[in-house]
Amino acid sequence: MGEKLLVVNYKNYEQVLGKKSVEMTKAIERAASEHPDVRVVVVPPAVELRMVAENTSLDVFAQHTSGHTPGSRTGEIMAESVKEAGAVGTLINHSEKRLTLAEISSAVKRAHSLGLETVVCTDTVETTGAAAALNPHFVAIEPPELIGGDISVSTARPELVSGAVDVVKKISPGVRVLCGAGVKTAEDVSKAVELGTVGVLLASGVVKARDPYRATLDILAGYE
């Protein structure tokens, strides 16, 4: 079925601030070593990105990058900076960091010009189609109302996931699809894969778990 991918977004949860981000990453890395057939990517807060990248063998993505070039850009997160810090990719347009379509396009182009992988987050089949037309490496369909909840999108709205997969195939077949929101169990992942995705983008299901290692192991079992 090709690449299997698990992306763990740390957001800015208290559990990953400062050196705790490395501890979290080590727990995830330990679980990932038991499932070498799945590519596991971690997405730490911007301030912790370099520290995480220097202390893990896992691929590290940024939570956001700008489409701007370096210069008078106070407060911006530059693609050049995250690459230099050790990131190999970036999320773009997460539901908690919304961008306009023009900004998404600019950010994707900037990241690609530097060799960074891109995951564009979307919330509907229509926005997924628009994102796919920009040719990112991945689109991640995540309805905001389910993010952080206890019911996964693959269970609550399977038609949204399959619809996203179908529209991407029509518009840009080389783009791969992830899904997220409420994903916490192996069953959530297996349903997502059955619907045609290559995996999931999740956060609290691992980062806020009592035992992140065990939680990651459970998630990874869904790819089998």
C-alpha cells in the first residue's frame, strides 16, 4: 500500500514544553522502533524544534512556516529557519493556524523551494480539493469540531474521509491523504487506512496520554 505515516503534533501542550519535548519524543521513538514499517513524524513547538531534532532519529516537522522570504518579518516562522534547525517538513494551515488560500500557496511553494515536505490541513472535501491543486506532499482532512474529542473522524464522518481521498485522486493523484481529529486507538487508524488514507495526524491521543509510549504502540497497531 506504499508509505504508512503517523504524524504526532505536539501543539503547545504543557506536556511538551521545554525539555519535556525530548522526553515525549524518546517515548514515541521507542514505540516507533517496534513498527519499522510505519514512518513516524513528530511536530514539536517552534521553540523546541531544534532540541528535538538533535535528540531523535525520527523525522521532525514544523507546526507552521511562512511563505515569506527572510527580512523584516517580526514574529514570522521562516521555512529557512526550521530547515536549519533540523526540520524536514512542515504543517500548513492547521485549524488552529488558519491561512488564506493565497497564503497556503505561498507557504507550500516556499517550503518546496527549500526541499521541505508539506502537509496542508483541510476541513472539508472542497478545501481538500483546493489544497490538492497546490501539490503538497500530503493533505490532512480534520473537521475542527472533532479535534481533541473522543470520537475519531474515521468513525464519526467516514464519508468526509473517503470524499477527500476521491477528490485528491481526481485533482492530484500524487498527493497522499491523512486524516485526523479524535484519533486515539488502533481501530481509528485501521478505519482511516481502509478509507484510503496513508495514515493519521493526531495530537492529544499521544501527547496527553498517561503513557505516551503505550499510546503510540496502540496507534501503530492500527497499521497492521
